[in-house]
Amino acid sequence: MKMQRIPMLVFLVALAIVGVRAGEPALGTGAQLLAPFKRDLQQALKAGLGEGPEAAINVCKLEAPTIADALSIDGVRMGRTSQRLRNPANGGPEWVAPILQSYSLNAAERQPRTVSIASGRSGYVEPIMVQPICLTCHGERLSPAVSSQLRTAYPQDRATGYKVGDLRGVFWVEFPN
């Protein structure tokens, strides 16, 4: 992430939090707060894939948590999780689990959702659906190089075998009301 983008991201996050206090619906606020994470992660993954799938694996492992941490300020926390984790450290907060379960059981339930959580906070969850580009590292057939790197980087990997359109997991964000 470039240093000149950090002040703009801080401004956008602060603006979104002010919107919550002014009565803006939490669903819109959650989407606003999550948008920079999704954008920056997608850009990083595309750049990594441009260097080869092995570089993209490193993006997910190293850059994704850094991006989430940089945007998790002023009481905002965010990340991504799945029922089939590649990295056990990506388990989400407890309040995400029932929504993820609902998404996995019923495709009609896969709309962004907001919930009230403890201590005057809201949570927002959005499904991550498998796109064609995801199959390089998450599909049913992986190249030998990708398979080898995944075994090395993620010995407990459960995040392969997907098809386009499958539920990969969720993005989540929690924030003060």
C-alpha cells in the first residue's frame, strides 16, 4: 500500500463512521468501510498473478492481513474468513459464524447483511463468490508448482476444490454504532 493513500483511506473510514452516528443505515456503512479492503486486496492479487500464481499466494499470505490491519482503525476491524480455511489464522469473529453457515446452506441467503453485536457495535458481512481467476489457487486442478507452494505455506489448507460460483467465504467488518 502506498503511503500517500493512507491519509485518504483514514478520511474515508472516518467519514463512514461519522455517517453511522448521523443515522446512516449500518448496511451502507459496512459496505463503505469494506470497499477499500476489497479494492486493495483485488489490486494486490492481480499484481501478484501478473508475476505468477506463486506470487499471488504470497500476496494472500502476507499482504492481505497487512491491508486489513491498516484499515482496522478507530474501532473498526475487518478481515475475511471461510468454512474451508487455507490459513487457520483467518478464522473470523464469533458473530460471523452463523451468517457464514447460513450462506453455505442457502444460496438465496447470500446477500450482504448487517447485525448488531455486543457493546454497541455493528457487524457487516458480504459473501465472497469464486470467480474464474480464483481457480488458479483455489480450483479443482492446480498446477504442480501451485500445489507444492500451498503444501509448504499452508500445511492444513482446506481451500481448494472450488468451482466458479461457489461460496469461497466472507468479508467481514465490525464498527462502532
